Amino acid sequence: MLYGNAQIIAMKEKYIHILSLAMTFVYGAFVVFLYAAEPRSIEEISSKAKSTVENAVTKGQVVTGTYEIDRQKYNEGLQAFRIDNFIAARDSFDRADPEKRDVKTQFYIAYSYYRQGWGRVSNDDALFKQGLTSLERVTMLDPNFRSDDTNLQLRTPAELRNELEEGMKVTADDFNPLRLVRERK
Amino acid sequence: MDSEVKDYLDVTDDLLPADEREDLAVNKVADVALRKRSAAPNQIAFVRYLALPFIFLTVALLGGLRLSGLDSSFVFLKPPLLCLIFAAILLVMFFRARLIDLEGWFSESFSLLKNLANGAVLLTLFAATTQLFNSLLPEKGLPFWIVAFCFFWTLWNNLFADFDTKKLLRSLGALFGLAFVVKYLVLANLAAPEGRTWFERLTENPGQEAMTWLLDLPRFSAGTGYIQFFAAALFLIGLYLLPASTNDYEA
């Protein structure tokens, strides 16, 4: 009788400790989430929670090596890229590859900066700089990358980098009137 | 049959031998004692391991919460590094004043689970203390540095003074109360309200506008003071419920 009672009480104590640890962890995580996400209203908490969970899932996929880009968004981006809607294209590419780990998508993003910034008379240096930044990511992900898209005339990061760097320089060649007949690559 | 009945009736002594009777009595007393004690420890455990972390985490949640003066939307302010330092000093004071007896919270004789649960409770206490300082310190500008210096001066002096638990709690109550009055009554009333143009504010209440600009006062909604009052009160309730030791009962 005595031992029976003592055993039951000890179990309860153990359960209280487990419950305490679980509650502290869950509530503590909620508090940390609130301070990290900084929602401005109660309604915003759920949307912030959703994006945080999605972000965590993507990060988890990267860690476990199961990360894949969103094919639908990628195709949308490609479609927008081909009709010269570069802002929409980049938006779709960014959504398709939120972790910026897909070399092909990142190459298209860099290329979109080149095509958007290219001008027959002068280039947009700010966009070209952003293109170079994106291109660095491509080189980091795969130094030997070569695009299989036949519509692109610059198929490697080296070619695209050269075009972007040359486009930002001011040389005597820039004043050559024949430049007006050159084509965008 | 008659003779058997007669035998029982003739019994004048006890039915059980004396040593066996004593064993039963001891068992009964222990059983009753265990039953009497079993309800209280469970309640104590519920308070210590569920209510206390809940209270302290609620303080941690509310301590950095402000309501915007413009549309009363939430503004979550992360604690500055100074708050963590103050919280650490305060915890050391708790240990020195025996408000928390370290051996009573962590021991080799406890199970791993109990040590972990105790650690979690103390962690929530640290988080709550940090956020309480975050709540009571002005957000920026000159008031932040003045109040922070006052806090530091008081805590540093108290760190080397001999305190008993009651004196420490009284001293903390006074310290936090004064800081609350300074921030949420004095400074809050010096800040000009949000939602008006610069010209309107200057013409309607030039004094408030000047103080807001000079002291770099943030413009929060009046609801912020109520939330922080609740947080400070909750923290003091949590401290009152916090036991010095967790080995004062046996499960």
C-alpha cells in the first residue's frame, strides 16, 4: 500500500516536471517569435507565424539536402524574362528560390539585371552593379556553370561578368556612333 | 460449536501479538501521513513548475511591449544589453540574500528532470528580470542614461550590502515603483501626443513639444503604462511565490 502510493506520487511529480519543461519551451518560443517577427496587431501574428514556419521548413530542407525550387514560380519567372518583364521575372525567381541556392535561377536573375540595364546609348550602372552581385552568387554556387538556354548569348558567368564590367566603364569606344546599331545579348 | 463460541468469549487478551500490532500501526501512520502530504506537494509543484514559469514568461512577453501613439499597434522592443547586465546583477543579489538557495535548486540528489525543470524556472526568472528592466528603462536619449545610471548605482551598492529576503524585496519594490513613476507618469506626461502636425503640436503645447524634442521621448499610447504596470505587478507576485529551495518537500 505504502509503496503503491509512493510510486503514483513520484510519477505525478515527474509528469509535472515534463509538463513544465514543455510549457516553458513552447511559451518561450512564442515570446521569442513575437520579438523576432514584431507583428503590429493580433491579426498579423498568424500571417507572421505562417511565413516563419515556411522559412523554417525551407531552412530545414537546405540542412537536410532536400531543398528544391518552386517549379511553378520558376516557369513564371522564365516566361516574364522572355517577354522582357524583368521586374516581375526577378520577383518570381526570388519566390522560386528563397534560399538563393539554385545556380540556374540565380544566373537568370543576374542576366535580368543585364538586360534591364542595357541601353543603346548608355547603360544603367546601378542595375549592372546588382547584376555583378548576383553573378558572384552564381560563381560561388557553381564555378563551372554553363547555361543550357540557347536564347542567351552569354552562357557563362565569365561572359556575363565581362559584359557587365565593360558596360560600366567609360571608354573612347563609348563615343563610337556605330554603337547605336549594336544589339543586346 | 458451543465450546468454540465459549472459547472466543473467554478471550480477554488482544487478538494480535504485540509486535504485529505495532507494525500495523506504523504502516497505518505512514500511510495516513503520506496521504496527507501527497496533496500539498502536488499543489506546490504545480505552482513552482507551471504557475511560476507562466508568470515569468508573461512578464518577458509584456516587458518589451509598447503601443504606438499613432494607431495603438504593437511595438515589440528588444532589451538592450544593459538590461541583461542588470538582470544578471539582480540574480546574483537574489543568491546573496538567499532569496534563491542554489543548493536547493540544483542538487546531485535530485533527478535529472527535476534539475532541468528547476533550471527552466530560473531561466524564465532571468528573462522576466531582463524584460522588467526593459520595461522600466526609458527607451533612448538622456532619460535612458540617467535612469540606467541610477539603477546601476543602486544595484551595485546593494550587491555588497547585507540583505535579508524581506528587505531585499522591499528595496526592489521601492526601486521598481520609483522607476515606474518616473517613466510612465512623469516622462509620459512630458511627451507630446502623436498624430498632429509639427506646427499644431508647437502651437498647442510648446512646452511638451520642447521636452519631447530635448529629451528624445518616444510617443506611446496611454495603454502602454497599464500593460507595464501589470507586468511589474506580475513580476513581484512571481518573486513572492518563488521558493528559496525546492527540496523542502518530498514527493
